Amino acid sequence: MVGAVVRVTGAGMGCPDWPRCWGCLIPPTSADQIDPAKLDIDKYRLKAKQYGIDPESITTESVIANYNPVHTWTEFINRLTSLPLGLLVLAALIASFWHRKKRPAVLVASSLAFILLLANALMGREIVRSGLKPGVITIHMALAILMLCVLVYISWRACDNPWRLARKYLTSGLTRLAVLLFSLVLLEGVLGSQIREKTDLLKKTHPNEPRSEWVAELEQSPSYLVHRSGSWAILIVAGLFFYKAGQQQTGARGLEGLVLGLVLAQMFLGLILAQVGILPIAQVLHIALSSLLVASVFLWLLAASRGRCDEGGLVANDCV
């Protein structure tokens, strides 16, 4: 969510270097606090060359002139959120070693979460080096969503008795419907990320144009039209899922209601973005709710899964 705030505010290059910010561990609050000696001007010139800008036109003074305190601290706060996340993921990995014999899958998942965390940290560095290259940003977000799913699995599977749906009422048809919903949400997320890249480009190429007029530009893109139409398919599938789950009394009515509620909220935000304009607050909420939707459907699928038993004296047919 913080990453979404960075993108909609255009603060992605608020810290033009990595891992420091303007050559400092704690970024400056004004341009006169920047130490020119700490800026690697050769890197700025190399980046300018990649964008077809004359490297000789890049000087220490021109770089400092682009300093924006709001953008700098927005990006710095985004980086700071990775610190507690990193510590918690590392703590989960260490804790999983204590139960590696009883729950080896949790150790594997914790290791994967830590690897994804490191990969995303490196991807953050690459984003800065590439000057906000669109494809790199999409991969950065995809890795974050993947790590979210891994953390949901760890939270669910680390319990002595993981939460399960009522097996005797659960049918394979309902599970397949949930898988379809999950797949559609992921596909819609990929398309949405591509549209975000287009809005980033519009912000650069149409700086003086009202955001309400960006929709007309986006409608020329096939990915936008598919994304907009795909939302109705998700709504239909989510409605069927909620209805059939209610009929089968899975025991997860609250979670199923949350899934449908998140889909409806996403539809509402989508209508605002399409009819009112590409509003920053709507973009941030749209991304945040999509992450919650992915996590919620994934949790339901975990609770519906069945497999090999582990220790605990559970009946074989009810083991996960």
C-alpha cells in the first residue's frame, strides 16, 4: 500500500540512490542540506544516457535542483516499512527451525518468504537504477503479492490444527469455482499493473492535463478494455461462489462474505476510476483491496485443501 502511494505521488525517484538517500542514511529536509560530494554524478550521467539525454548536461547542481522533500520522504518511508517486514520474516524463519521435523513445509515456506524479501529488496535497487522502468516495477509488485500468499500459508499452516472447511459439505465444484476466481483475480492484477504503467506514462507526457481526461487515452489500450470487462467476470464468479458456498454450509461464511464484499468494493473503485477520473486515493485503495482479495481467496483455498497427515492424531480424511 505504501508502494502504491509512492507511485501515485510520483515519488519513485524521491531517493535517486540506493541504499542511501541523497547520499545519507537519513535524507535531508531541504536542498541546502545535500552534500554534493556524496552524490555519484557518473551514475546520474549513465542513467541520463539510457534515456537519450546528453550526459554532459547532468551536473551536481542540476541533480540537486530536482530535489523534492515530499517525494524524498515518501520514498524513504516506503523503504523504512521494509525494515520491520524484514525482521519479522527473519524471525519467522528462525522460529520455523524449532518445528522443522513436525512441520517441514513451514520451514520451506519461511525460507521462500525470506528469499522473496531479499529478491524484492534487490528489485527495489534495480528500480532506482533503471529510472522507474515499467517492467521492473510490475515484477516488484508481483513478488510482493507472491510473498503475501506465502506469509498467509505460514500463518495458516504453523498452527497445531490448521483451520479447515467443513469437509462433508464441500464439493469439488465449489473448489474449482474458487480456483477460477483466484486465477481471474491474479490475471486482473497483472492487467491492472500494466494500466498503472500507462497512467505513470500519462503523468509524464500529460502533466497539465486533468486526470479525468486520462480515461479517454487509456480506452485506446486493449489491456485497459480487457481489464474493465474482466471485472464483470470476476463479479459474476464471486457471486456464484458466495451463493454456492452458502448452500454447502462450508463454515466460512464470514470469509466468503469478505471476498464478495472486496469484489464489490473493487467494482465501486473501478467505476470511480473509469467515470470520475484516475484519482490517486482511488488507485491506492484499488491496489490495497486487490491484495486483501488475493489473500482472502488464497486462505479459503488452503482451508479447502486436503493432503497428507502430520502429527496430531487427526482422522486421515480430515488432514491437510
